[in-house]
Amino acid sequence: MKVLLLKDPKDKDSGPDPYIKELGLYGFEATLIPVLSFEFVSLESLFEKLSHPECYGGLIFTSPRALEAIKICLKESSKNEAWSKSLQQRWNSKPVYVVGKATASLVEEIGLAPQGEQSGNAEKLAEYICSREKPNSSALLFPCGALKREVLPTVLREKG
């Protein structure tokens, strides 16, 4: 029997998609059909913000896409050089909050040390951040897409 899955395929580098693999064990032939297209915008603006860690108290990452955007920025040799020479070290002196283990491993790939990966969702990550940050401390840089949920920004705003 054939099954259509409306989801993006898993990255090729990380092996076969687990859904296709699991369904195959039960005799199903699965096909993945991506339902969303995605385009990065404002990469220059993102790197401009990353170039000024002194303006922020830390970073927040809640999705692999945000790290994908940073990796695209770092493909340009001059930006990669700036990252390697000083920016990475300067960001590592600040907290880098992440929502889960997958995002944490991507943060490690760009040379940063993640915190909060055990939280698992935005609400728990917000609680974790609030337990570690003082009210009215420096803003945290939160690279995200237009479709993000408002849970994390709302909780952090309410807590100051």
C-alpha cells in the first residue's frame, strides 16, 4: 500500500527519514511531499545583528531554521573569518538558549555552547530563561521566522 506524507524530507546527511523507515517495516511504501516552501530573507540584517554581540545579553534559538540561516551567512568567507576570529568567542561569553536537543546540536556545530535544551518547548524555555536572567537585563537576540508562535516573546516581555 502506498502512503503520502505531507512533510519535508529529513536532511540527507542524517540518514533515511524515520517515517519512511518505520512505515516500510509494516509493508507501506511512503512518499514525502513538502507542503511549505521556504525562503530566507534579511540574511544581511541577521549577520549585522550577529556582528554586534555587545548590543545583546545572549541568543535564543527555537528552530533549526534559524541556525540554517546563520550557516548560510557564514558561507561567505569574509563573514566566516569574522565569526572565527572574534564573534564566536564573544557570543560564547553570553548565554545561548535553545528549545531542544536538535537545535542544541546545531548550535554546537557553529561553535556555541547551548543552554536549556532540556526544556523541550517555548513555554518551558521562557521559564528557564526567566530563572537565569535578571529583569530589565540586556535584550536577547532571537532570530526567528514570521510564523513563530508568540509564547516565548510574550512570557519574556511580561517578566521584563
